[in-house]
Amino acid sequence: MAPGLPAGPSSSLGEVAKLSSPRHILLDAQAQTGFLPVCDHYSGVEARMRKSLQLQAEMAQEFGTCVFDVTLDCEDGAPVGAEAAHAALVASLAQGAAPGARVAARVHPVGHPAFANDMAAIVGEAGHRLCHIMVPKVESVDDVLEAEKALYRASGGHVPLHVLIESPAAVHRAFEIAAHPRVQSLSFGLMDFVSAHGGAIPSSGMSSVGQFSHPLVVRAKLEIAAACHAHGKVPSHCVVTEFSDASAMQAAAGRAANEFGYTRMWSIHPGQIRPILEAFAPARGEIQLAATILCAAAAADWAPISHEGTLHDRASYRYFWQVLERAHRTGRALPDAVQGWMSNDPQ
């Protein structure tokens, strides 16, 4: 048992493991989105897609859980004129992924000629292996509905949709889009969003620094995060294009997590994965505090408790449970007394 946890049989690992998961007790309807890894790694060239899947398997073994998704990219990865062949390759790679792998695919936009074939080939052949489908350039709920129809046509009605918000009009409709039950996560498409303003936002608005200071970009990020949190969905932060600058990546990921309300972030280079995990992981002291409070709460059958002179009840219990979940999703070490909860929860 980790130091500082309450003593006695009610806080032992065996007793804690017998209890229903705090997720089901505390989060109710929010439970659907709680287990998305904090990093979503994109690759579209065959060699890089294969290396990404290999790296995912290696890091899952290292951390004891799958700490990032691999999204195989058809939109930017498919050579012009070879979209069908690329979709077939993505389906094959998804089918051949290691057991327990979290593999997704980004298809072409709903209005693109290759969209229907992407969905039929990838979802139809590998839907049972997909953790989600990413649909880019979503402008309204109508696009979500079209993507949902394509899922059903390919017998993929169980596959969640992630959508990419890339225009001012889409930002305006973010709350409506996030409300759709098929949508699991909204991502912000920074570069297309800046380009959609016809030069009104300077190119510096796409940089690792400027994207956190230009008012229009900041407003869009906050709208998307707020829309997701309003509907129990996961806000996923945009890319940092300076992929060789580790300090810029670390700073951007930290601001996305701590200031802008994002709980997930895109990676476009293997070197960005660990900085994202580090930035989105809770501090060791916060993990210890969360475990201590939740074990005491469980021993009190989730009634209010006092810890070091501070009152805690279900409102704070929800927060501290989410701390433990985030620690688990980022591969942090958890105190023994709470590990049973994580092993009993779905991945």
C-alpha cells in the first residue's frame, strides 16, 4: 500500500477491488468518454504507419496500458489517384494490428469522391478493429449524419465518430455537433481554420506560440473545449508543426491541458508522443492525494468525508477519480490500493 493511504481492512486492495468502480458510481452518463488515451498519433505513409503501430505495442508493454491511439490517415496520406489502394492498405494494417491495439482511420471529408469508398473499405473490412473513425472538415450535424449513414452501410454502427472542426462556421456549430450521440470527440484543425480567414489571421497564428495568443484562434479553441465538456465529449487539441522543437511541444501541450481545457492532443511525429503524455499526466502528489481521498470515500460508502480539515463529497470525488483515470491513461504508477478499480474498468 502506498504511504499516506488510510489503514484498515476497508482500504486494502482486496476490499477496494470488490467495490463497484467509482466511474459507475460517480460519473453516470459521462462514462462513455473516460478511457480515450491523451495522445492521438497520426501517420499516413505506409512505412510510418507500420512503425507507429510497432511503437504503440512497445509503449503499451512499457506502461502496462495503451497510452496513445494510432490514426491511419487517408486524407493526407493517400496519393492522388490511389485513394482506393490506400484505403485497402489502411484496412489491412488495422486488421493486422496487435491484440489490444487502438487503431483508427481518418477518412476523406464527407463531400470528397473517395469518402464512400474509404468508409466501405476500411469500416467494412476492419470495423471490428477500429476504435473510431475521424471525419475531417465537418461543417454541421448534417455531415455527422452522412458519416453515420456510411457507418451503418458498412456494418459499423458500433464505431464512434471523431470530427475535425476546421472553419469559423463549424466552430459556431460546435455545441450542436458535440451533442450528437455518435460523436465521441472534437478536434481543432488549426491550419485550415487560419487559412479560412483569408489572411485576416497572420501565419504566426499557426505557430506553437501564436496559436495561444491570437484572439480568434483562442476563441475557437475555447468554444470547442466548452462544447465538448457541455456534452461529455473529449476535446482534442491541434498539432504543433515544429515537431523537432521539444520545448515548443512541451509548452504547447502544457498550455492545452492546463489553460484551455483539452484532455487529448494530436501527435504528428513519434518524438511528440512522450511530451504529450508528460504534459497531460497529473503530478505524483495529486495522484497520491486522489487515491487517499477516494479510498476514504469508498470506506464511507461515498458519503462526505473530512480530509486534513477540508470537506469532500461527490463533487470533489468526481474530480479526483478523473485524476486517477488520467494517471492510468498516461502510464503513471498508481498506489496499490486503487489498482483494482482500474483493472475492473473497460479499456
